[in-house]
Amino acid sequence: MSQNLVYRLAGCALLAAIACLSPLCARAQHASLCQGKEYALFSCTLESKKIVSACAAGDPSEPRSIKAVAYRYGTLETKEIAIPGDPRTYRQVLRFSEVTNKPESKRTEDDVYLRFIRGAYSYMPYAAAGDGFDVGGVAVFKGRTLLKREQCVPETRDFDINHHEAERSGIPSESYAQALRFWKAILPEQSAVMAHPDEMQ
């Protein structure tokens, strides 16, 4: 291989790397509304082309620590909803639910949501997977009434929080009975929550 060709290939690789720093390249990967040193507890591009993200920030000296959490909805250019105004107050507005099959059950299911509360409204990014389904998106409730549900484009979805991490971060957990009221409005009919509730916990 000639030296000139080596230089040209190296130059092309450098240009490709620089190009991938652009917003256009970011959209082609997993876009999120997290900023700076935040990381995504949940993020996806919705079928409407909007983005929904739950972003956390922590102490850099403590990997995966959570000191602030924010819910954001909109586009990379325009954030339409942000809860709370001060992400450090997340414990006042955030609830967590993880519903799964009992150990003795023959079902396999894990359903997780984060519920951000603003007045009478709840904004809930969620992911749920079980026998025959794997869904995720964001649901909006007024009280117990489902107002809107948007699905994620599947290959863009990231959900990276569990019960132990939520508990360690001081995020209050919903009671099982309270969570079921929301889950029954979101989950598909084949979910064990709908068809075999006695096998879930």
C-alpha cells in the first residue's frame, strides 16, 4: 500500500469521526434529550418522531449515582415538557414501579415505569416485556384516566434502571395495587398482568 493511500484513508477516517459529532449523526444513533454529563435512565424516539427521555445526573466519583432526574419530551431543537423545573427535587415528583412474575410462575414478564407528576397529570416512560410482547413508550394520564400513549420505535429504546437502583436513589416506589391501575391501561392483553394477575408481584 502506498504512503499516499495510507494518508488518504487516515484522512477519510478522521473526517468520518468529525462528521459523527454532528446532530444529524446523533439522530441516526440513539437520540436523547439528556445534556452534558447526564445519562439516560430511559430514552427513545417515538413513532411521532418526538423524543422522550428520563435523564439522571450524579456524583462523577460515584458511578451510577443519582443526584438529579429530569423528564423531557420534544425534539433536539425544542423541549416541550420538562419535569421538574429543578431536577434536584426529583423525589417530590417521581415514582417508580417494577412489576414482575412470581418465582413460582411459569410466566416470564418484567414491566417498569417512571411516573413524573405535574399537578393532576402523570407522564410515564415505560418498558414492558413478557411472553409474546416487548413494548415501550410514554403514557400520559390525568388522574387515573389515560389521555395519550405513544410507542417507541423499538430499536431506539433504552431503559436502564431497576428496583434496587431506584430504592438506593430515594425514588419512592408505587404500591403494587396503585401500579396495577396504570399498568392495566397500558399493557397488551397477552400480558400476565391482564390475563394472570395472581402470578404477578
